[in-house]
Amino acid sequence: MLPATSKLCAAISYRHLRNMTGLRRKAAMAISQELSRLASHSPGPSTWIHQVRRRSSLLSSRLEEKPFSEMEMSYIKQGEEALQKSLRILEDQDDWKTETVAGNGDKVLSKVLPDVGKVFRLEVVVDQALDTVYRELVDNMEQMGDWNPNVKEVRILEKIGKDTVITHEKAAATPGNIVGPRDFVSVRCSKRRGSTCVLAGMSTTYGAMPEQEGFIRAENGPTCMVLRPLPGSPSQTRLTWLLSIDLKGWLPKTIINQVLSQTQVDFAKHLRQRLARPVPV
């Protein structure tokens, strides 16, 4: 009887209060509180209580959400897709080959995937806490051109919700102009789950940013960076960067492989230099 009554009350509240935001929130909170009271008087919460409480919480949280357009939802889904694909690649530990190992232990690995091509994987440890690294790579991403010579500019074109952004990145030409200027339009998704942060992305199309004169529009993704505290040393962060790029144009594979692996090694060096600078007060 009690489950049926609660479902009926929830249905009535939703149908009659769907256009009355304040009252609907109060109704959702009241239902949740009552269910918690009932649960505390029983030997253990039953399945239906968990289900209704979860739906009540979702209803309350959705009241605060900004509705997304169909286009915005497509970008959110692209970001999620990039994240899931990247993690699947990183989870597979087989067939990775060493490209380079720096004197400080920084390592670049690579493997060839049938549906993606050659991907590169950077493994480094940074002597900074995870929050500091996350802030530099996510919150301050538009400043990357200030400290990474391989990046000319990063600009956020649009923010969608709290996790997704559309960016335009300009890569600097390599020394001797072996690889000319490239640019990318990307959708990026950032997620924090416990002590792990994942920053994923892939190329996308954005009507307000057509191809730019003087740049070849390259494609990237799926790509991601994974940040985790070093076990036993929370003041250090293990950074894994999965890089997958199609530079477009005619370029020998040997040059592409050399440029991309060196780009990752350089990134780690410049990131450390950036993080070592005193934070302005």
C-alpha cells in the first residue's frame, strides 16, 4: 500500500506542479524527507524507496539545470564519446611500444589502432598537487599559449554546461617550418571522479569558426589527459596524455611520428616550468 501511495503522490505532484517551480521543489523535498523517515523505521530500505528517492533527487536537481538545445546536446554527446573512447584505448595495456624515454623518466609510448591510426601516450609525474595541475590545464586553458611554445593560441568559443567547451586552437609552426601552422576546432569534456580527473576531446565542426587563412585545419581525437595523485604522495600528480592527431597535408610518417612524440615531451617540460613559477598574489 505504501509504495503505491508514494507513487501516486509523486505522479500527482509532477502533473499539477510541473509549471510551478518553487512548489515543485518543495514537494520533491517533502517526499524525499518522508521517504528517509520511513526508511529509518524499517530494517533496511527496500528497492522501491531507493528508486523513488533517486527520482525525487533527480527532479529537484533538474529544476536548477539550464535546458540544452539539440545542437548543445550533440556537443555534449561528442565530448562523452571522446572520453569513453580514450579510456578504452588507455585501458588496453597490450602492444604499446616505447618511442622515447627522457632522463627524468618521462616516457612516450605508441600503438597503431585499426580505426584510429597511430596514437601516442605520455606518462609523467609532476611535482604539484592534482588541483594545481587541473586548474592550469582546465581553468586556465586559454593561457596555454603563454607558456607552451608549440601552442600559438587557445580560445574558448562556447561553454556548454559545467563540463563541456568548444575551443579553437592554433598550433605554432615547427622549427624550419617542417610542419606548417595547423589549427583545430575541438569539443572538450572535463570530468572529476573522486581523486581522478579526465580531460577528453575530439575534433568537431562549429559554424562560427570556418577554416582560417594561413592554417591547415587538422583533426584530433579521441584524445585525453588523465590526472591522478601519485600513490603515497598527494603533492605529486601522475599525468597520462593520450594523443591522436591527423595533421592533414602531405607529410612523411617518420616526420609526423617524430614531431608528435617530441611535442609530448616538450609539453611536460614546459608544464613543469609553468607550475614552478610563484603564483601571483
